[in-house]
Amino acid sequence: MAYAYIRETVASLVARHGTRDPYRLCGYCGAVVRQRPMGTGPTAIKGFCFVGSRIPVIELNDDLEEPLRRIVLAHELGHAVLHAERLTEPLVDASLYDDSTRTELEANLFAAELLLPDDAVLGALETGATFFEAAAALDVPPQLLDFKFRLLRDRGGFDMHSPVNVYADFLRRIR
């Protein structure tokens, strides 16, 4: 799936519903969000998405701090929107965070595009902030900002590179 398609999909959702809030967008898209405790340890699942009775269901770890919960929800909404046909396949735990799956990368790009509007990112950088300072000012982990940088570079006219090398499974590693 091309970066442009992800940007256009997010732009269409935001324009249609007038919000970038992943909680509200889930409601508008018909996705049910269920929050429940899943732990905070290194093996805790942060969230997942599946289809039950033709309705997308997002299970979200209620033990996460809100900024991370919001990112995980945006990521899972990305799966619901971009990969609806795959959500009916049997869920295999090992595939949830497989570095090699393109779907995880696409869901991360969707979350970055949804939660980090271009003007907010460029505004944070125009102040002279470093990459890490900009991530902190935007209240996101540097890894999510790296995904946004990829989208900005793909569009053209943006030549900054991030100092981190992020993999599709970054959400599994983040605490």
C-alpha cells in the first residue's frame, strides 16, 4: 500500500468527521472499542483488532498511560480501516508484531498521519527543536515521529531524516 493512499485515507476520514481523535473516529467508523486491563509488563499486549459479527472490534489495554493508549488505538484503527479484509483471518499471536508484516508498518504510518498533522510537526521543528525535543513537544514517542518523517519525505519537499531507525513492531517494545 502506497504512502499516498494512507495519507489520502486519513485526510478523507478527518475531513468527513472533523476530528483526529481516534476514539471518536472509531465510533464514526463503526468500530467497537473495548478497554480492559492487560498488564504493563514486557509481554503485555497493548491492543489488537478483529472482526466479530462483521463489526470491527478493538481491544485496548486499559493499563497503558493515555498518550500511549491513544497511539495504540490509532494504530488499531489503521488496521480496521486499511486491512478490514484481513481482520477476518484467524488471529495468530506470533503475527501480532511480526517485523516482516507490511500491515504493521501501514498501521503505524496511519497512526502517525492521524495523530501528527503536518502543520504541528513542521511548527515544532521551526522553533529549532531537535528531533527528540519535537517528539516531546508533540507528546509522542520518537518512533512515531520517525513514521511521520517518512510520510513527509515521501510527499516531497521535506529532507530531514530522523536519528532513530524504527521497525514495524515498535509498539511491542515501547513502555
